[in-house]
Amino acid sequence: EVVLAVKNRIVDTMGCGISCFNVVAAKIARQLAPPFESGPNARIIGSLVRTTPECAAFANVLMCRYADFNDDYQWTGGGHVSNVISGILAAGEAFHANGKEFIISVAIAYDVFCYFIEQLQIRDRGWDHSIYVTLGTAIGAGKLLGLNREQLCHCISLALVANVCLDQARREEISMWKAGAAGNASRQALFAVFLARAGMTGPPGAIEGMNGFWNRVSGPFNFDYLVQPNKASRILRTTIKQWPVRGGAQLPVATALQLR
């Protein structure tokens, strides 16, 4: 059931991305993606251009997010959990992961993203939920590339400490960065994975330290809640949108069309 749900969301996400291939923001992202074939590389959706995995993640997530058509998690604050897919895909392509490993990693990333949405309401404090994209992508891609426990701890720290983003990205006049914020979160997550994989250490206490995530961003949360083994995968609770409007507007649109 979870495998099928992952496959459905991969197809949905790729469709969302291709639909926005020619928007100006996507063209800008491709312009800034240098051709790169001498080392680990990944393709930009809709083209044969190979670039660094980080640049591919930025361009692809931006496209997939741009139309506000990708999936949603109907919880207070909500979030587009499929923003984790393209970054993990870029890492998997760059390092030749197989399909089973990719699907497992996406399912894990969905759990991480959704658990944090359930535990934390950071948007009330002025922070953007792209933070969850960073965490989910970092942990999913870290799993995909086989990081050990210590490396994964450093990866989470490197991803979190450097990439707390402001909710102003989606306030007042909406700019191209509304979609770019998720792309940047994914790009930075992969960079954290590659740093940790190469041996870079991250700051201790990234979450519970004096100036860590708890004290400056989120407030405390229950770690035990994140690792309950008997909870069903959270991807089964996400929904695929019928129309390219925010999640809370799906039912009003459906109702209006039925009334008409």
C-alpha cells in the first residue's frame, strides 16, 4: 500500500513539474545550473541536461512546486510533502540507487515531514515549512546514500542549523521565491548529505542546544512521537490535489463546480 502511494506521488509530482517547465522561474533555475558530467550528476526534469545533484534538486523542486498543484497534508499549517521527492531522486540518480531504495527513502522522508507538521506549528512563529523539506530530504537522501548513524546525526545538524527560512516567502505579494524556497531547501539538504558523507561534522545541540531549534524556532517536541514503530506511514494520509489551489480550497472549489 505504501509502495503504491509513493509511486502515485512520484507520477503526480513529475506531472506538476513538467507543467511548469516554461515558467520564468524555472528558466532562471536552469540558467544557473551548470552542465556537469565529470562527477555525480542528475538530470533536470523535461531535459537531458546533466548538472550537479544540488542544482538539479533546486530546479526540479521549484518546477514541481510552482503551480501549487502537488500533494498536501491536511493538518494545521499543512505542507506539500512531495517537495522531498525531487531532491532524493537527484541524489539517487547521481549515485545510481535502485528503485526499491528510492521508494523506501521517499517513504521515510514523508514520515519525517508529516511528523514535524503534527508536532510543531512553526508558521505561527514566522518560520516557513520549507524547514521540513530540508529535514525530510536530508534524512531520506542520507538513508539512500547509506550514511551511518553518526554521519546522519551530523547531516541533520548541518541541514537544520544553516537553513531555517522565513514564512515571509508566502506573505503579501507572492514572488517566484514561494516555489524557490522549497527548491532551495532541497538543494541545501543534499549539500548537507554530501558534507556529512565526506566527513564534515555539524554543530552539537542543533535541536536542544542553547541557541538550537527548540529555543529559537520551534519550542520543545516529543522525540518519542517521531519513532513510534506501529504508526502507519504518513504518506497514506496525504492527498493528491484535484485543482491547483491550496489544500483548504479544494472542497470549496468542488462545491462551487457542483452547484454550477
